[in-house]
Amino acid sequence: MSIWKIIKAEYLTNENARSNWLFVLMLVFMGMIIINLSHITDAKVKKIVKLKKEVDALRSEYVELKARAMRQKMPSKVYEKLKDNGFEFPKNPPVKIIIKNK
């Protein structure tokens, strides 16, 4: 087949053109499917990136809240808050009670 026949698209107008047309239509259809799948893949990648950023933000918020809770549970902080409410703490430490089993 010469280049001139390819440029004039004689392979689509001769007597065996039906199989050539089916082949061209199949190529167009497959091209459309590939383009569609690439768009879907791009959308999923964008969603994954967005969700990763959200996870990172939530993880840093969790660490911050956990550190704040740890500071609030410290005995010195608890003593300060209870002291402001009028509670007094014992001057002697608690005594451990030991029960022996018979």
C-alpha cells in the first residue's frame, strides 16, 4: 500500500472496506474507554490526596488533644483546680491496707 493511498483513505472506500471500518470503529471505541478510565483514575488519585491531607490534619489534632489531656490529668493541675473549689488535701499520705487470705 502506498502512502498516497493511505492519505486518500482508499482502504475505507474499496470493496473490503467493511472490515476496515469495523477495525477503525473498534479503535475509536477502545480509545474512548481508555480516556474515560484515565479520567476516573485521575479523580481517584485526587480523592486519595485529599483524604491523606485530612488524615494528617486529624492525626495532628489527635496528638495535640492527647497532649493537652495528659497535661490536664497531671496531679499538680488537679490539685490546683480542687484547691480553688475549697478542697483540702491530707497532709499524711494514704495507708495501704493489706488483707491476708486464710
